[in-house]
Amino acid sequence: MTQPARVAVVAVGGNSLIKDPKHQSVPDQYQAAVETCAHIAGMIEQGWDVVVTHGNGPQVGFILRRSELSAHELHTVPLDSCGADTQGAIGYMLQKALYNEFKKRGIQKQSATVVTQVLVDKDDPSFKNPSKPIGSFMPKELALEHREKDRWDVVEDAGRGWRRVVASPIPQRIVERDAIKELIDAGFTVVAVGGGGIPVVEDEHGMLEGAEAVIDKDYASSLLANAIDADLFLISTAVEKVALNFGKPNQVWLDHLTLAQTKEYLAEGHFAKGSMGPKIQAIIWYLERGGKEALITNPENIERALKGDTGTRITRE
């Protein structure tokens, strides 16, 4: 009797699709997706079933900018619809890249994208204190006009102009969890929870409504990993390993951490809020909710990290 495949949630970072400001076009993004999917296919050859999650920050920014520029002719696009649009477009890129990679390797698999809603609490404190910048910079006069006319929350951003800010609530439930689980169990490689999922709230009757918010991609991926009882939560990011004192003369690369050590180092401020901090917090929550193990590395080292040759592995003990 064959052993059931192990299941991994692989959270692909934004750098995996847009590597630098000169390579932002759709063909550039697809080429980056091809490179990342080659490493994911390598995982699958090692016996893993994979759910791929991904960021969408730059892509949502592009849609919002197009919406702003064409507002004199066309309707603007609500933020939850931007999330849905990018889930479809990026999902298509990943599906096509995976299809071609599977064909090259002779892997008998298909991929499928699930446009994923993620429930958040309408009373989440972040709705009263929006802090996640989205969209382009704008002059103060335009920002204040949006505040008045569209009820946007806007802030001045470090002398570079004004930006819209939205809530970033904590994810509570993956609405399409059962569909994702069924697809994984049926042998599909699934693309889900793109950009942290489309944030939705429940009204007094339990009906869903889109929320003008952005969910952290790693937090939602962590929740998904627990919801489908994944054996591994892998965060693919810009660095091969996690470090203490990152970028300083006394920098130390880390091969293995326990949950207790990870919480201690986070509390000591080793992991910056704007970069490694949310990834580490997502892993802490995953392990605290009963997750088995987590791994952080960059895309090109995924297969080596799975063998224990590199990356930072984080376990409960």
C-alpha cells in the first residue's frame, strides 16, 4: 500500500514575481513564475502535494493606478475586486507555468486556482486604525479630496507624498477551505489564498460582504496550513536562511529554531516588522495551532532545504 503524499503550503513572496523595477511587465512576471514553478515541481517530484499561495501587492497597485488614470471614463475598481482580479491573473500564470513544467518532467498532475475569500472580524481593531499603504503617491490636495468624497483614510508618507491606507485585519477563516482540501486530496496542485485572500466580513445574517482591507499573505497562508492539516508550512522569500542581527557585523545565520526560541527572538526585535517579522509571526501561529514544522528559504534553494542542506527549519520542540 502506497503512503499518502505529504502536504505542504508554499507561500511565494512578492519578489518571486517582480524581481526589480525594470521587470514588472506581465511577460516578466510570467518568466519569474516559470522559475519559481520549476522549484515547486521539484518538490512534487520528491513526493509532496503542494498548495501555492502568493503575494499580490504590486499587482493590486497596478490595477488601482490604472483605475485612477481612467476614472474620467470608466468606473473605479473596489479593493476586494482588485484582490479577485489578481488572484485570477496570477493563478493563471502559475497554472500555465506548472502545466508546462509538469509536461517537461513527465509529471501526471494538473493545477487549479481557487479564488479564495478569507473571513475577517468586522470589529478587528485595524478597521479603526488603518495603516496598510496601497496605491500610488498623490499630492495632499488630491488625498484630502478622496478623504472627503470617497471616505478614504489617507496619510502623509515620510515626505514622499500622500497615500491611501486601509485596514490589515487578522484572518479568521478560509471560506473555500473544503474546496481546497478536496482538490488536494484528489491530487491537484492548488493555487489559493492569493494576496492573503479576498477579505470578507459577515453581516448580521451571516451573509458575506467584501471589505476594503488587505490581509497579510503569510498570516492567511499560516491559517490555511492549519485548516488543511498541512505537514509543512514553507515560506519562500528573498533570503536563503533567517538571521539574527541581520545586516550587522555580528549577523548569525540560523539552521534550526524551536518555537520557544523563535518567540524569544521575535520579542527581542531581531525580525523587522516590514520584512521577516510577519513571516516569523505566521510560523509561530501555525505551530501554536498544532502545525508540524515550518521552513524559510529562497525559491532556488527549496529542494536543498527540503533535504536539510540549507534554509531555516522551525519546529515545536
